[in-house]
Amino acid sequence: MSDNPVTGEVSNTKLAAVFASEAAARAAVDAVVSGAGLQPAQVKLVTPVEPNPNIKLQPEGQGIWRTIVIAHLRFGIAGLVAGVVAWAVLMWLGVTLIVSSALIAGVVFAFLGAIAGLMLGGLVALRPDQDRYVIATQDAMAQRHFTLAVHALSTEEADRAATVLSGLGAEVTRTL
């Protein structure tokens, strides 16, 4: 499992390393597997004529749905708790508007906190950090270059893989 408790994906951190030749890309596969200690299944080669590169770039269809559910659930609950805590602090401070209609204010604060948490969960579920990774691969395919997609299980694995790939002269794009 990944080192990010907010998502349901096994691999949260992904890297795209672009190579001009197929030989260099294939050599990089071996170098990353041996040099960074990754499993061969974590490294995918995307060719310029790949019929469906999204399968290699985002292989965790179920993980993405788990991310959507987990992110909304965790952030929604955190927002609800934050709203209740904010209400409790205002009650403790004796703010007249809150104290005079405590129940209604509590419900409103809890509701708004939960909504804010759900919105933040939606932002996490969108995974905007992955756009650069996908776009780098699409641009490489358009230029007839080869992309190595690395699915790291931790930030340490991603760091090791990025170091190896940069040492090979690849243009590396990384998600968070």
C-alpha cells in the first residue's frame, strides 16, 4: 500500500521519464528496476504508437474509485469535526449570536464544515498533480519519443527512481 492515507491507490507517486530512442528507454527499464529496487511490474514502457497509453499510465481503475470515496469520507468527516470545534469555541467565547441560537448555529457550522471538507476531498480526488505526468507522456508520444512510466509505492522509491532516470539523461516529470 502507498504511504498516503488519503487515497485508495497503491501507487500515489508516479514518474514519467522521456527518452528519444527505444533502446535508451528499454535500458532505463533495467536500470530503474536494478538501481532503484523497483519491481518490473512498477515500470511500464509507453511507445509512440501505444493504442491505449492510459492503461499503462493509470492502471489502478479500482484504486481511483477508492481514492474518490476515501478522500471524500475522510475530508468530509474532518470538515464536520472542524465545524463543530469552531462552533464550540464560539460558544465558549460567548459570542451572542451563537449562544442565542446554539442548536441552529451548531447545525450550520457542522454542515458548512462538512461541505468544505467534501469540497477539499473532491479536489484531492481529482488528482490535479497527475495532469503534468499524463501531458508529458502525450507530448512525448506526439514527438515520437518513448516514455517510462514508474509507479512508486512510496516517496522514497520515487526519489530513487528519479535519481536513476535523471542520471540517464531523461526528462523526468513527477506527481506529488
